[in-house]
Amino acid sequence: MNNLSAELSEATINQVREELQSKTVRATSPEMEEILYKPISVLDHGFIRAIDYMGTDASIVQAARVSYGAGTRKIQEDRGLINYLMRHHHTTPFEMCEIKLHIKMPIFVARQWMRHRTASLNEHSARYSVLSSEFYIPEVSQLAKQSDINKQGKSSAEFDRNHANEILKILEQSSHNAYERYSHMLDDLSLTRELARTILPISIYTEMYWKIDLHNLMHFLKLRADSHAQYEIRCYANVILEILKKWLPITYEAFVNYQKEATSLSKKNRELIKRMLKGEKITQENSELSKGEWLEFTAIFDIKD
Amino acid sequence: MNNLSAELSEATINQVREELQSKTVRATSPEMEEILYKPISVLDHGFIRAIDYMGTDASIVQAARVSYGAGTRKIQEDRGLINYLMRHHHTTPFEMCEIKLHIKMPIFVARQWMRHRTASLNEHSARYSVLSSEFYIPEVSQLAKQSDINKQGKSSAEFDRNHANEILKILEQSSHNAYERYSHMLDDLSLTRELARTILPISIYTEMYWKIDLHNLMHFLKLRADSHAQYEIRCYANVILEILKKWLPITYEAFVNYQKEATSLSKKNRELIKRMLKGEKITQENSELSKGEWLEFTAIFDIKD
Amino acid sequence: MNNLSAELSEATINQVREELQSKTVRATSPEMEEILYKPISVLDHGFIRAIDYMGTDASIVQAARVSYGAGTRKIQEDRGLINYLMRHHHTTPFEMCEIKLHIKMPIFVARQWMRHRTASLNEHSARYSVLSSEFYIPEVSQLAKQSDINKQGKSSAEFDRNHANEILKILEQSSHNAYERYSHMLDDLSLTRELARTILPISIYTEMYWKIDLHNLMHFLKLRADSHAQYEIRCYANVILEILKKWLPITYEAFVNYQKEATSLSKKNRELIKRMLKGEKITQENSELSKGEWLEFTAIFDIKD
Amino acid sequence: MNNLSAELSEATINQVREELQSKTVRATSPEMEEILYKPISVLDHGFIRAIDYMGTDASIVQAARVSYGAGTRKIQEDRGLINYLMRHHHTTPFEMCEIKLHIKMPIFVARQWMRHRTASLNEHSARYSVLSSEFYIPEVSQLAKQSDINKQGKSSAEFDRNHANEILKILEQSSHNAYERYSHMLDDLSLTRELARTILPISIYTEMYWKIDLHNLMHFLKLRADSHAQYEIRCYANVILEILKKWLPITYEAFVNYQKEATSLSKKNRELIKRMLKGEKITQENSELSKGEWLEFTAIFDIKD
């Protein structure tokens, strides 16, 4: 791990790419081939790099045509069929593509990541190896006051420079102290790695190989590229969105329109829209929605009271 | 479906292989490349063909080294590490490979197949398309009286030729009748496909794309290439074993030794072996095993009472 | 299996219920307790009966409060919190409830059922037991012409009585013939059960124990109680909806409003609604939707061109 | 969280148990009922308590009889059938039982725990709530030098008291410092909880509700009650073993004999045993095993060179 930066240097990667170059008759995504093995930076020390993939937009179409046979005959075009599948939540053909990523991220991000269970994962183990001294320290623009209203997120109120610097100093000091003690217990006191690492904070970086099918990847992206997700995991999700765009350009577009940027409209909300389209004036009072739901509803459609 | 035989002709497949040929920097398995898209016959009308794959033996090693880091340093060689992983049931690196197959099989085989849930699948739907008139009729050598002892398997007493021919005639007649009625209800009576197909027997052939990771594939093979599995699904499992051998030769060998041909030895059985190795004479009476378990135990080690 | 009707008689079930009656400190759903073990008829020979359950509406709330802690303090009421979770797709607390059902259904329904992989299942095996002579024969009202437009479903055109009777006669005759040959091969020709059963049609009834968590159950219901699902599996889904209503009345209501009867609105569709609410006149031409998508969009909101 | 100790007091739990007491016709495990909701201590601040369960030993038998029908008739007794299922890896009937636990454990234990993906989980979120100041500090007996041989485990050489005390002081000091900074950033600097918590070490305690089926629970126990698992998670696994024994006494015994304490014997190893039982003298040289494998083999059967 210590020579990871060497392993990931442009020269080494180009060499790996050259050595591995060979012929294949498998479905191949040309834009994806261009970026394989090349790390894309995320946060202060993290990265994502695509290691392997299976399938292209055409593979989704092919699997759908096996299922639906005559039923897909009318939709001649790949784009039309992929849009149809996405719109109608016919999810199984999207499972026919697979991607493998190498990701470096702070442990608290990894903890959110691993909640997505339908995926394969090999994470670097601190029982077997010594961790490097790399900790996530947020940028000043990301520091913010805990909102009293939104229990989950942060308020829009950012800190002044002095205040922010005080926080950054604590974060850095704390990481530094923890790592010094970790090294001391390992090197001078011969404590086992599996116990010494318990004092390391969840801001320390870890690494993993992560493999997931396209259907589950899109579910991950829907949740983790969303504004309710914590900023740090969102940075990773946004990079994966860019990778997806190169890998499967048609699916990417369909995903954004029909899933990522789509809205789930409850039965009650749909009935309200119908009434409004017929010219009825709807307020919270005659909507039968709770206050919270009314706020959500009006926000979706830019409705002003 | 109707022109499937054309689609799967040698000429068409060679053309597809030529058109798809391109360069890749992904891990590539040369022997696997040779067989991609080419159907391998199974039973009377079935086949399996590999459509795509992700990963090679080296990909498993790579994923393991991410996890265990320093812990794998001593095992220099890929074969040694793969054997170690297989022997110690470190299963996650094996999830890092994936395979996609196109399979044609009778419905009763598909029903056993689909019990393996950790896989992706697109099956041809008889709601959307008309099925072809292809039914599984066993070979004479597979017909046998229901064993009185083993409720699951076949007795060794095979049938005489006349007896067998009578059965074959019924199987063929029955399929033929069902298909005629199916066509009649569709073509002359305009019944919906989804209802007309309900009279078709489970010996009719269906098709699917099936994608699974290597760990779950090996679990499938352990169960379905086993002598307790029904003969017909075993034929398919054996073909997949041959594909696995080409795809991942090192893993294949480790799988056969440590998983497929391995035996689970209960605590009690292990203690018996220890006593026997020390020279003690063990019989069912002093073994504390039930009769059934004693028979299984002695069979494993060719022990004669 | 042959004495299943005896096993499922009211007297036997009442006896089982009496024998099993005991005290528990587990979360208990009173209305659900009333119906445990009692079969509810579906189709001509099928049934569903609830065998066991884990959790109540309160269990979902309890699990959510573990996760969100202070974040759920403001939502005092169980109903409010369950609505919130359902609306925002916070799905994990719904996994904390579990149900086990005993279901008898035709094989073609079982085949659709088993596509839902995140569930546990023990199905009656025709390799080990002889199947009973029970086949699904649709009611006349369900017979319909294959639609030329909707490749999947049926047209609204029903058959006249004579036409329908001709179809029914074929369905009955075909089942009868198949079962006679099956019995003959088993009883007179001593063919193995595993081969004899291959001539049985997919309309024959099978049985299973099926266990699934609430989150996955709701996903099943969303897909299978939908108008695009085949009529026969929809009948089963509708019975399960009734069971859900008794088991978890608050969750049931939230599910119907926010999931089952909800609509997914694509980004483009949402923008159209916004423009319409601002008074703009939208037609297919200025909507940038394909014809198919425009029809779907206008159907959702009863929009007339 | 702050009043968790109050919530888990004997008086409160007895009150909860009394309030929830009701009649049920569900399968009930009397010994399991006795311990529901009662926390069992693990490590210095952790606990496990059973919250709910579904099924008993009889439920496994019932599900197996649905599948195998006539095939299970000869095995009259529940114990015999459960032993048979366990011995032959017929795993699906074991999925028919389910358990829900409330667990408090350090984050580094939770991280190992969550690698078991086929389970449901609601973990306390540090984005929504402030964490309590509870950190895992090992007992002196658990401190040990990093073994040079076994990269994963602990050397037998324990530390002298002074050395151990120095380590304990560092662990305590480090936790204390981290928590003080965390509180300071939250209370005095108003930093968001989601960022403030990033400096907390992985020794801090977290809590979760965890629900899993019996088959996957046994897999968890096989791996995590094993001597290769880290000591801390083993403590939890051992408590769950005790719970399993109360819940499903017959299954527990079968599990210990056929799974937990069983050995997987490779094809090569089995052949060696056969040769040894026939009186042949086997050494590493004529065994064709690698040195590592030979050591493992001889250790299993107490074979001395």
C-alpha cells in the first residue's frame, strides 16, 4: 500500500494498459476502454478507477429481446427499447452489465457504501496491513453549522474564516495524534495490528475493489448522488456517473431522465395535479396533505401558495 | 426463436465473432475467447454457449491482495494463493469474476436452475412469443424403474427395449398432442398466448441468458454436477465445468480438489478417523452413528465392516 | 399431499390453532392471529394461508428510531413516521417484518413467483412425490382473444359462449390426457417420477412455503397486483394485499398511497406539468415526448388533447 | 441513546415484557420467550438481546416435509430429519426461521459484521444523533505482541503488566481526547454532526437492530465463532450460540456436529486417509501436499510424523 502512489503513476498505468492489451470478441465500450485503470481524484486523498466491465448498451437490448421476443419487435431502435425498459421498471436486462471499480475513500464513506448489499467487495484489512497516514480533512467550503431544522444536513450558514480554521486545526491535530499513537503502539509496544488500529478515526482512508451489476449501481447512484446523501459520498457518486456516461451512453441518459431526476408521485398527489390541471385552486387546507407533505409537493412543482 | 438455428449456425457465429473483434485492455482469457458465442450441445435439443465473461485467475489474486495486503506476501505464486483461498473458504475474491451464458433447456430443468437465486436471468417469455415445438425426450439408457430404495435416483435395473419403446412412444405422443392443441388454440381459436401455453408440458424447451459470479457458479456446480442431482441438469453442469476449465484453469483445479470432490466431515466422523488412525477397531456399534450415517461414513473412506 | 383437503378442513385447522395456542411476549398482530393457518381460496383449486409472521407496525417504527434517533423525535406518531419512511423510500425498517405463507398455485404462476429472488421457498417436489390431478382451468370470463396491439395482454374482446366452451373442452381434455399418461407410466410402466412428470402441463397445481420480508413483499405486490401482471398471479397478489391489511394496517395504507398507486414521473414529465400549471398549452408536438410516452403521460393525468 | 441504560434496566424490561404479553397461535419456543428483550453483556460496554424470532425446530421439519413429501416419510423423528438436512446441506428449510437481535458493539466489530450481506440491519446514525462516550478498551489478557508467524492472530507471548498498562493508558487517553474534541466541535463550534463524528475512533460503540434467517445466521456463526475470527467478534458469536441453543435446541446440536465443528476434507486429503486406513505410512513427501497443507492436514487428525 505504501507504494500505491507509484503503482498509480501515469507511467505505471500506461505500462499495465500496454501489457494487458489484447484482442477480444466480447462486447466492448470504446470510451470505457480509454479510462480503464486510470484513477480519478475524489476528495483530498481518494480516487475511483474502473478496473473492468462487462457489457454495453447493446447487451441490455440483447437480454431484453431474449425475454420479450416478439414483444420487442416494434421497438426497432436500441435507444427506444432502453428508454422503454427504464420507464417501465423492467429491471432485469440491466443486471446483465457489470462493473468493477477500485476506490479509495474514508472509512465513514465506506460504511455508508457497504449498506448496498447486492455487490461484491474486497476491502483492505487493517488486521493484515498497516494503514497509511491519510485522513479526510474537509475543505473550508464544506464546513457548516448544524441546522436546527434539517436534522440530517447542514444549514446554509457557512463559517467565517477564523471559525473554520479553528475546526480544521482540530481535525488535523486529532488525526495526527491518533496516527502517532497508532505507530507508537505498533512499533514500540508491539501491539497487534488488529487492536492498535482501533484508535484510528473513521476519517482515515481505506481502499476496496467493488463489483456491482448495472441495476444495483443505478440504485446506488439514485440514493448517493441525491442531495440528501452526505456530501462526501456524493462526490464519489458523481464521479461514477461520469464513468457510467462513458461506459453506457444511452443507458446513462435514460437513467437520468426516468430514475435519477424522476419523482415518485403518490396517489393523493396525482389526484391533486389532476384537479389543478382542471383549474381547481388547491391549498394545503383542501389538499388533505399534512404540512410536511404539502411543502414537499409544492416544492416539486414550484407551486406558490 | 424460429430462426434460432440460423442464428446459431457456424457461419453466422463466425461473422458475429469477426464483427465484434476489437482491442481491449481488460483481463482476457485466451482459451475462453476461442469458444465465445459457440453453442455446445446438451441433451436432445439444448445447448450452452458463453456470451461474455469478466476476469481471469489473475483477477482473483488481485482482489485477494487488496484485502490481505501484507498477509499474502509470503504466497508468491498465483496457484498457491488460489489454492489457499479455496481451501480456507475465503470466498469473496471469487465473486470478482463473472460469466454470462445463453442456455436452452427443458422447463423442468429451468425450474431447478432458478432455485439458485444469486444470479441474473432473462428467460424467453411465452406470454410474448410463441414457443417452438421442441420437447425433451430421454434416451433409452436414461429410462429406468423408480428405485424402491433411493426415492430420488434411478434403479440400476434398466428396462428392456420393448418396455422402453412404449414409454418413449407415450412421451412423444403426449408432446405432439399438447403442441397441436396449443397451435390450434392460438391459430384457430385466437386464445391469448398466456393461456394457450398453460397446456404445454414441462419437457418443452425454453431459453435464457444467465449471468452469475464465479463464487455462486461454483456453488451451483457443486450441487448440480453432483450424483444426487437429476441427470438432465447434471448434463448442463458438466458442460459448464468444461467452460470453467477453459476460462480459469487454476481455479478449476482448486475447485475440483477442495470443493467439488471434497467431503464435509462432521465432528463425530473426524473423531472416528482419529481413533481408527490410532489403530482402534470401529464398528457401527461403537461409532455412536445412526445406521444411515454409518453407511455414508464407510462409503466415503471405502471402509469394510 | 393426497389428504391435503383433510389437513386443511376447518376442524383440523381449529385443532391445530388450539394446540399451538400459547403465551408470547413477541409483538403480536391481533387481526393476523385470527386468520393464521386458515386457507383463503384463489382460482379453481388454489389457496393462500398465512403460517407465521414477525413484527407489527410498531416494529417498523422501533427499527427506524434506532437508526434515526434524534432525527425521528419530531414525528411523534407511528402513522406519521411510517408515512414518512414510505414516502422517502427509507426501506430498511420495512425489512424488519417477515411473513410466511403456504400457497397452492399452478406451475406457470409459480414460475413468475420465483423470479422474486429475495425470499425463501420450499416447493413440493415431483421427484419425491406423485402430483395430484388438479389443473387450472380458467373461467369463461377470463378467456379472451390475443390482442394485436398489446403483445402482452389480451384484448377486451371476449368470446361468445360456444367459442369459449370449445376452448375449455380442449384445456380439460388436455389435462386429463396428460394425467392419465403420467399415472400409466408411473403405475404400469414403473418409470421414475422425475421423468414421468415431464409430460405434465404447467397448468398443474404445485405448493410451496414462501417466506419474505415486508420490503420485498411490497415490491412483489407492486409488480404482481399491477394491471400488467397476468390475471392469475394478480388474484394471488390481491389476496396477499388483504392479508397485509390485517397484519399491518398502517403500513398497508401508506403502501397503497405512496407505492402501489403511486406514479413515477420522469424529469421531462415533471417539467411538462410545471409548464401546464403555469397555464401553458402542451401538445405532443411541443412536449418533446415520443408518441408512446405522450399517451402514457396523458393517461396518468386524464389529459385530453 | 443517553437513557439507554435506563431503557435496559431490569425493571423497564420486565414492564415491557408484561405489557407485550399476549396469546398467539404461532410456533413458540418456550426457552426463547424467557430471554426476549433481556440484554446479555459482551465486552466492556456491549450487549446482545433477542427482540423477536420466527419459527422453532418444528418449523424446519414442516418446511422440509412440504418439499420432500413422500421422501421424508421414513424419517419419523424431527431430530433425525434435522440431522439429515444439516448433514446433506439441504439448506432451504433452515431459511424458514428468522431472528431479530439488538446489538451494541464497537464500530470495528460492526464493520466485520456488515460483511454478512444477507441480513437486514438498522444501525444508529451519527448523522442524526450524538454518540455516547463509550469506547472499547481490551482487557489486559487480550493484549499481545503481533505474532511474526501468524499475521492474523495473536502470539502466545502476553505482555508483562507494565507494558500492558502503558498500552491501556494510550487507548484510554486517545478515546478521551477524541471525544472531548468531538463535543467541543459540536457544542462550542456548532459543526455538523456528520463532520464532527469523523474524528471518532472505530473503538466507539454503535448499536443496531439485526435480522437474519437461520441458514445465514449459522453461516455467520461458523465464520465468526471460529478461532480465526478476531477475538472481539467471537465474543458476540459465542453469545449468539447460547441464544441459538435456547431457541432451537435440536438444530443447535446438529449445527455444532455437522457444520461448526466439521472439517472440509479435500479430494487429496480423503485419498490420503484411505491409504492410511489401509495401513500405508504417509509422510509429507509421499502425500503430494505442500508443506502448509500437510501441516493443516496432520493438525486435523492429530497425526504425528
